[in-house]
Amino acid sequence: MTIPAYLEVGAKRVFASAIDWPGWTRSGKTEADALAALGAYAPRYAPVARLAGLSLPPPAFKVVERVKGNATTEFGAPAMPTKADAEPMTKAQAERICALLEASWKTLDAVAARSPASLRKGPRGGGRDRDKMVDHVLGAEAGYQRQIGLRTPQPELGDRKAIQAFRAAILEALRGPSAEMKWPPQYLARRMAWHALDHAWEMEDRS
């Protein structure tokens, strides 16, 4: 069984994404590097899938689409949707991507809860500490949500009730796409899940 994947190809960076598994996205300098990194992260993504009530298949990928990257790709974030993202989702498909996005958030929350406030610095002495990293993710999501017609204020760090309401509004919007959406819901779910997991895994590595 092969897993449909797509490649977002920039001049110096390539992102490989498992189309049907929001958050399972990795990058590399070449297409081969990106696909190898995607496969290497299967053991880290599998618990996310289990949280969503799903079982991750073995990491055998079939590239079904290549899209041209942009400046955001080069900066370090997957920025381009696929052609298939323009197709309307069934109710079951919408529930599935929402479950995986929610599992990505739960993973980030769990990692943050067990991580020290001060994280090891990177090789050049950089990198956010735990609370700034979580706040950064919330801030990015406050920006992303505008692409699907929401204007919910960014919740304060530590305000669990506000964060839950913020995320619930996003999931509700993804389940019922509207004419106000500038980003396809499938792409938004992949972008948000990737961002949450990318920082969760960074936090684990630097703890």
C-alpha cells in the first residue's frame, strides 16, 4: 500500500507531504532528501495518528503531484496547496482531517507540559524557549485562521478555555467550508498540523 504524497519544490528546499495525513510533512535540500525525512518521521507521527483513532501504514510513498514553491517555501514553511485541495470534501474526510489536526494540537500540548521552560540552544545559540514557542504557534494560527474567514483573537498563553474555544472555531470552520475561505481547508489543516508538530518535535529534541 502506497501513501499519496506531494512535493513542494523550491530552489533550495523541498517539502514532502503525505496528502491525507495532516502534519506529516518534512523538508530537505532535494526531493529524495525530503522523502527520506518524511519516512524517517513515521515513528514520530504514528502516535499522532493513534490519537486521532487511526493506524499509520508503512511509509511507502507515491508522489502524485509536484507544485512550485515560493519565498515561504525557501523561508521554511510549506506554502502551496495541491490541485486536489480544490475538490470539496465529504463529511467523513472533513472529520478525518479535523481529528488529525486536533491530535497535533494535543501532541504539542503534551510535549509542552513535560518540557522545561528553558530549552537547549541550537548550534548557533538560537531558538525559542518553551513558552515563546507555544505562543508563536498560537500567533501563527491567529493569522492562518483569517484565510478561512475567522477573526478570533489570539488567546493568551495559559488560558486553556480560550485556547480550546479558539481551536474549536477553527475545526467548525473546516467542517463547513464557506465562500470566505481563501485557503482550501485541506491545506489549512496540513499547514496548522505541520506547524504544531514541527515545534512539538523541536521542543522534544531540545529538552
